[in-house]
Amino acid sequence: MTTPLHALVGLKVTKATIVHDYAQLAFGDEIGISIYNEFELSPDVRLEDLISKTVLRVEESSNSIEISFLDGVKLAIDLHRQAYRGPEALELNRTGHPTIVWN
């Protein structure tokens, strides 16, 4: 099943930062995600290490979203209730499209 996050496939991360208590990833000037829930990177890399990595695949289930990169790095976003730090888990922003919120 295709979800809006599949728009990330083939794109390179151009910015990866922690802003206050959440993470932001940019894929050029047109698309970005804000991650408010708990997340894990594997193997053990830092968020800023994602810069220049290309998205290979996005898998979404009721419990998690996993973004896989060409070099084998994975970003897993926890969607379990206990992983929420606020009302939203994730936000996708694309120029020319409405903002999509996972809550």
C-alpha cells in the first residue's frame, strides 16, 4: 500500500537536526518531516549522519514507520501509544500539498 511517505523514496536527506525535543529531516527545499515520537537509528548512528543518505524504502504499520536508506541505515519511528510525547507522532510537509499529521 502506498502512503504519502513513499514520496521520500529516492530523495536525499539535506538537513537533519534536533529542534527542542523533536527531530526534523529535510529532503531539499520541497519536502520535510518532523518526528515528535521516540525513534531509533540503526546501526548506531547520529541523526546528522543521515545527511546525504538516499531513501530506499518506507514501510508503515500501525506500530511503526521504518525509513530505510541505500547504505543499510534504518530510521524506525515508534507509533505505540507510550512513544507519544504529544498529540502528534509525525508530520509530513510538502510544497503544494496539505500537511499530513500522524496522530
